[in-house]
Amino acid sequence: MDKKDIVKMATNFVENSEHNHIAKENALSEMVVGMKIFESPILAFGAADDQYFKVLQEPLVIGQHFMPPQEWLPQPKTVISFFLPFSEAVKEGNRRDMSWPSEEWLHGRIEGQALVVKLCQYLNSELINAGYKSLSPSLDDRFWAKTGYNKPNQAPETKSGTGLVYTSNWSERHVAFICGVGTFGLSKGLITEKGIAGRLGSIITELELPPDIRRYENIYENCYMCGACGDNCPVNAISLDKGKNHQLCSEFLQKTAEKYKPRYGCGKCQIGVPCESCIPQ
């Protein structure tokens, strides 16, 4: 099994999965029945012993609570990161009203994440069947995340130097940066060659594959700080001088959760911006 095999498997899975389209029984309205959620994925491969994984444990990055690949799997060789770009229908829908998330985006956030989970499970299964131990940290029982939705007892205390309560012991965005998927933007999303609007996932495996070359050095290299994401934010949680206020963002997401229960989302910082579907020139 090589890189091409894995890319082909992931692409075929996404393109042919019935879960990549909104079923009538789940649709919020007739308008979104049959809507495609994701386009073909981007995959990147990183070395499990990449020194950057240790860097993530530094206090001013994520913190000591970040678990590098060796803490998830005894003999990891490769970290596979993937980005699933939202379809044009999902992005176009969320441009209609800049105050609240659209039906298309709500489905992309919830049903889309369900497909991310299914893709992780599928790739893990294929790798294991081929004789390589593999797992997806975000699906592992040891994974935890502190967000605005967590109750205090749902995640351990951390000593992150950032002073933020929004953290986890495995970060899909940071891992994607290390593997070569893309770099951060002002909104803290990841800007890939297919833009920022989409979802991320990752797998750690004992299968040894040559790592991809990172075509960037700076963590914000794909973002030219135009401020468009901040202009779009319904609660002014993003600014050029202060970056992103995670508290304001989380509070607004909580309001959408109350309004659209059991779904939630926003995504206004990812649509109608130069990095929506590509790396800005």
C-alpha cells in the first residue's frame, strides 16, 4: 500500500458515499435534499517523528497536554492528514445571509463531520486489514477537547501558556500544518490549496510512507491578512490587531445551537473571502 493507493481510496469513498449527500429524512427543507456536501479530498503525509510534533507541546503553542503520535500508537511511522473542501452548494448557501448559518452550512457542519468520521473509520480499517496498526486520535477514547460546549469536568486541567480554555490533546489544524496541508489564517482556520471552507481529519499508522514536503515555513504564509474574515464575522470576533476572540465566537455558536438544535454552526469567516476556495494570490 502506498500514497497513491490511500489517496485513491479516500477519493473514491468521498465521491461515492451516500453520506456525502443530504438524505430526504435528514434534510432541513426540500431545498437541500440531495445536496452534495464535499468535493474530492486533499491528503498529505507527515513523518510521525517530525520535530514539529514536539514543538506543539511548548507552552506558547498548544502545551504539554498535546499528545504526539508516539503517545497514541506504540510504533507510529506516518501521520495522514486530509481536508474535505465543502461543495459550492454549501458555500453559496452560507453567503445568502451573513447573520445566521444557512441550512446548507448546518448540514455541512453536522452531517459533514459525520462523513469525516466515516472516512477515518474506513481508512483505518483498510490499513489494519493490510497489516498496519492505525487509529484516528479524534475518535480514540483518550481524546478530549475544551471548548465553549464542554462542562468543566469533561476535560482535564491544562497548563497551556496561551491562557485559553479552547484546547485539546490532538489538533487537526496543527497536524495538518505539519503534514503539509496548509497554513493558518487570521480566523484560525486552515488555508489549503482548495481554500479554507471545509473539514479536517487525520490518522496515525505504522505504515511507513515518505513524508510530503511542506511548501511553506510561516504558520500564516497562505494568509495575507486582508481582514475580510473579520468583516464577515457576525459578532466581530476577528480583527487584524487582536486576532480571534474565541470566547465571542463560542458564545455565538452557542446561540446557533439554541436556535437550530440539534445543529449548530456559523462559518461566515470561511465564505465570501479571498481564501474561500484557494490560496489567495
